Amino acid sequence: MPAKNVLFIMCDQLRWDHLGCAGHPFLKTPNIDALAARGVRFSQAYVQSGICGPSRMSFYTGRYVASHGATHNRVPLGVGEVTLGWHLRQAGRTLALAGKTHMLPDAHGMKRLLLDGQEELAVLLREGWFTLVDRHDGHHAETESAYAHWLRAQGYDGPDPWTDHVIAVESPAGEVLNGWKMRNARHPARVREEHSETAYTTDQALRFIRAQGENPWVLHLSYVKPHWPYIAPAPYHAMYTPEQCLPVQRHAAERGPDIHPMLREFQNEEVAESFQLDDCIATVRPAYQGLIAQIDAHLGRLWALLEETGRWRDTMVIFTSDHGDYLGDHWLGEKELFHDCIQRVPFLLYDPSAAADATRGTVEGRFVEAIDVVPTILDALGLEAQPHVLEGRSLLALTRGSATEWRDAVVSELDWTFRGARRRLGLPTGQHRAFMIRDARWKYIHWTSGLRPQLYDLVADPEEYFDLGADPALEPVRAVMREKLLAWATGLKCRTTLTWAEAEFRTDRHKAAGVFYGEW
């Protein structure tokens, strides 16, 4: 039987290796681990871009970045792109949101279609076809958001309670300090834990699920943490010590004038220079782990509600992240480039069907991509597959043990037009792109704008320290990977306005339309 409900949980900037069930030796995530025990943990899951906006648009559309076109943060998803919310609406369902989406409306497209007012369609298009329970993106002050108004009602007075309390800290001496400064991540947030972003967003999800009763629902629960600002409320700010964090993965071979120009220039970004300081790493990494532990604790509240209401029997649960975080690895901070600590993400899937019983508690090592989420949800709900639009594939064949052939590589993309690195390289505004294709052994990265490729041997060098992109002896390998990338590019789905059935019906139909060209 199809699932009745879907709970699609996403964290922001959560690394794949920062879970107990993924082998972290100190970080405790008992509730996430419990979900892994109920379902399948996909150990080789990858996003379609290492930055929030384009990654999320691939999660929400089931399409590669080159197809949906929202290539970077603040690049709108085109008004004509089809999202999960629209697929559900066609079936009489809605897609609810609690938390972050990074959706940006296509203002030019909506104006062209005279949809720039407050009509229902315009509102849905602005939000990517999400119906809002509550939206909170958590990267800057949202002074008129529901969260801001709620904080004021809890006694956090002022025009900007997020800046003044949620991401501000207080030193032991009582001094109020700026949470944007990473040096202050060792102190607790000025907001009480029960009023923090993670607690508030969980409350909205619990309220929504309770209100549905026995009615079917699909909810995207999207946490803004552990994304920066790395400020955690007490007691999570001090739950871990630097000694309880993973060792930093960086090597002298990744430094110097002969490294790839893009790696060098990203290492020259301010955030990377900060994370090259041992004090920064020792301050931020424990707070980052505390934020993850807080998310895990609140997921326990969700699991309890699913148990109380009997929803485990009919609700599919997906848990993942939009990308990782360097945290000093490879002499970098933030994200965007193609190392596994950014591109590889946690991905857990609980399939309530009895057909998935044999795979419960297992780890699946076949490649999974962000674009697989939409077709998986449609499949679980018994809805049409939409193969003319979707570029991912349903994962239920893996949870139910019926998969035969599967993909042998994953692809990710980066539009680096918007980075200061482009200016430092003396390049004008324009098309500046990069494409990664990764298989079981090799990671190949193609750069536009005249930059040489990169190549990593993931068997000999799993930490990705040694770039072989200029090694003449490995040109045959690079040629094979280029061909794989070309094959991927030629398979992108640009014809989305007709279904495959309609295309079949239109094939060789000119005479039926009264066109008799070519007859003798």
C-alpha cells in the first residue's frame, strides 16, 4: 500500500560524518541513529551543488542544476520549473513547510506573466509551491517574521530579537558579544534553549502534525542549523570539547603556488583564512557538534509523536542535509567546492512498507543523489512518476530490495561567477562553471574559463589531498571521466512541457495532421 504521509527533514550544512551512526567517536545522536535502525542509511549520498540554494532547488525539483538553472544562492528558480509542491497539487495534495527553503521568487518571470500581486497563484509561486506552516531561513534578521513576533511575546524585546538574542552571546562577565564573530561560539546564546531556532521549528512541525489528525500530509521540516552563525544555546554550547572533535583533514600538498588556482583562491577567502587558525577550529567545531546534538534531541520529540499517534505505520521519513561544512578541512571554511566533506551528506530513509522489512537497519553503499527525493516521495505516495521532468530515481527499489541496475557515478555543479575568487583571477562577469563527476575510484572536476581540470584517486587518496589533474600519465583516466561527464550532459531533460506519452503520440503524425510532404 502507498504511504499516507511523508516527513522530509533537512538540516543545513550538516556533514555526513557528524553522526553517531556514521561512526563519529564522540558525537551522540541517539534519535538519528534510531531512525537509521528503523530504515536504511545511504552511506554514499551526494548533493547536486555544494551550496544551499542550488542544492535545495535540486532536492525540490528532482532535477540537476544545469536543468533547473538556479545555479547559486540568490539566483531565482525559474517560474516555469516544476517542484514537488506542484506534483503533489496535481494529485490534490499540498506540501507544507516548517523552516527554511532558500526559495527566491522569479520576480522577472512573474512580472512577465502578470503574477506579481497577492493572488493565490502568485503566493504559491513565490514560495516554490510550499504551503507555509512557518518559514524561517535563519541567515539574517527577519524582523517581521512569525518567529520574531513570537520571540517578542516570550519577552525578548526589541526590533531585532534574532540578532540581539538568538545569535548573540553573553560572556561570563555579562558582556553581550556578537555571534557573527566565530571567536564567540564558545559562549551560550542569549536565548533560552526552548526558544531557539531548532526548538521553535520543531514546535511548528509538532503543531502541524497534531492538527492533521488522520488527514494525510506531506511536511518539509527544514532546520537552519548547524549552519552558521555557530551559536548554540546552553547546555549545547559546552557539550563537547576540542578533543572530542574529528581531526582536521588538511595537508601541506594542498598549499602553495602550484595548487589549482580555484583551490588557492578559495583558501584566500576570509572565512578560509579564519579556519586556518587552530583557535578558530577549536572554538567552532565543538559548538557545531552541540548544534547537531540539539537537533537530535528535538527529533526525539518528533519520534515520540509519531509513536503516540501511530504514524510510524503509514509515514515515510527522509532525513538529510543540503551540503556539508569544511570546518578547516583542506585549509577551507564554509562550502561550495567538491571535496566529500561538502558534497557527501547524511541520508536516512524510513520506508513504512512491509516490503522494506528485510533492509531495516542496513547500510546501502550504492550512489544516491539529492534529485532522488522527489521521485521517491511520489513513488511512496503512489503518484505518477513524471519521467519527462524528473532526473532522479525512486529509492524504494533499494529499500525494498528490487533494484538491479543502478548508477555508477554522481554529478555536482558550481557556478563560481559570484565569488571574489573570480575577480582575483581577473575574469569578467559571465558564465563561470564547474562540474564534478565521481565514481567509486575517481573524482574528476571540469572547470570552465580556461582552468585546468582536477583529478583525485579516491582509493589511493581518500582524503583528497593530491590533485592529479595535471599528471600527464593520467590523461587516459581524465579522458574516460570527460566522456562520462559528456554522457551525463547529453542526458539532461530539457523537454519538460510534454509527457513521454504525449511525445509518443506525436511521433510520425504529420499525415494525420494533413501534412503530406515527401510523397511522389
